[in-house]
Amino acid sequence: GKPALIYLSWFIMASSGSGYDLSASTFSPDGRIFQVEYATKAVENAGTVLGIKCQDGVVLGVAKPIHHKMVVATTGSYKRIHTCDTHVGVASTGFLPDARVLVQRTVEEAADWLEQYGGKIPPHVLAERLGSYVHYFTLHGALRPFGAAAVIAGRDEDTEECALYMVEPNGAPYKYYGVATGKGKQAAKTELEKLNLHKDPISVQDAVKQVLRILHLLHQEQKDAKPIEVEVSWICEASGWTHMGVPKDIIKSAEEWAKEQLEEEEDDDDDDEEMEEGE
């Protein structure tokens, strides 16, 4: 009968240790939610996203792998950085259709706040609201978690402060000095930590250079990597405190600087190796 079936399925789950990953609404015995962990894996295999909070603004950068020669990489469907209100930008990565839903949600939340309160949504409120939305999808067996992460950069019009947040597939909205997610996340984090952003924030101009340096460094380190296209945006005085793409000429000169830096670092490494061999 039915009770015997339930007992049998429980016995199989408990004895084999499997079955706890069938639904996001089930905890494993050691307190993990496997479906949310798998969703986080989907993010870790996608294009890299970086964000840097600066002394005079905030910068977002994304590396988009171009999967096919025939893809027009600048099309809307391929875009990774979106403006969800004049003062807020969202960089997303992971499973792209999921990411698009998150971006659409931020647009709706910003419009809703404007309608309700007659002002621009503060970035911390937007991050919390998006976090609550993402978290809801980890509670019900009929839903699946988002296989995407969103990095939110915004300016609070009341305090005139810029801020950087990331919402992960588990729904946690943390605030950051510098953040990385997607492929090569760990290496990017190490590079960001070297910049000491929590003690000594850099300018937006320097941040654009560093974002490009890190994105190209990660791309170099990947074996059989597909070609990438880079998107960079900022909120700063130069952009009139609105979220917009960094001008192409600034990106071009920053990319040249980044490539020179990487070549210099490679030469230094080669010299060190030669010295060690000489000893």
C-alpha cells in the first residue's frame, strides 16, 4: 500500500544518501540544499562578472564568451550588463534566460518604487527585494532555483553614496568593496584582494583598467578558451551619476594598458624562473 511505498522511498533515500537533491525544498541530513548548490555551480561555469566600488563611483565588467563565429555579440539577447533605472546597473551571469528574468525583476522593482514613493529606489532596498524574490524559488518543490547571479551597482540619491551588491542563487544579498562571480571566480577574488579596496579605494579610471586586466588575465589562464567580448559600465561624475557604458576610447586605452601589464608580469615570471635555474 501507500505507507509501504513512502517508507521504501524514505529507506532508499536514507540508505543511499541520494534523493536529497531532487527538490530545493529538502534539506540533506547535514543541512545542505543540493539544488541551490547545483544552481551556484551553473553560475561558476558561466562568463566572469566583476564589480569594484571606487572612491568616486562604481564599475562593472563582464567577459562574454562568444560561443559561435556567427553570433552577433552586441545583440540584446547577448547583453550581460543592463540599466534597470538611471541610477542602477545590473551585471548578470549564469544561465542567461534565468539572468534575464532577474534583470526584468529589478526593472519592475525600480519602477514600482518610483510609482509608490516618487523617488529612485535605494540600491540596498533593490538588492534586498531581489534577494527575497530569488529566495522564494528555493522554498517550493514546484519551483527550481535561479541558475544565475546578479551584481547590482547603484547610487543612493539621498546619501549620494555608490554601492555594490551581489545576489546569489540562494537569495543572499551581500554588499561588497569588490566582487567576482562566474568562471575563474577564485582567481579574480585573489586579484581583487591584492588591490586592498577595503582600506584604500581606487578611482573609477583605475578600476576600469584593473577590471580589464583581471578579465584578460583569467582568459589567458583558461585552456581552450573561446574568444571573449568585454562589457564595462560605470556610475560616476563623468557619466552624470547615471549608469552607462564606459566610452569605447577609454576601454580601448585601458585594454592596451592591461595587455602591457600582463606582458610585463609574464616577463618578470620568466626572469624569476631563469634566476632559479641559474642558482
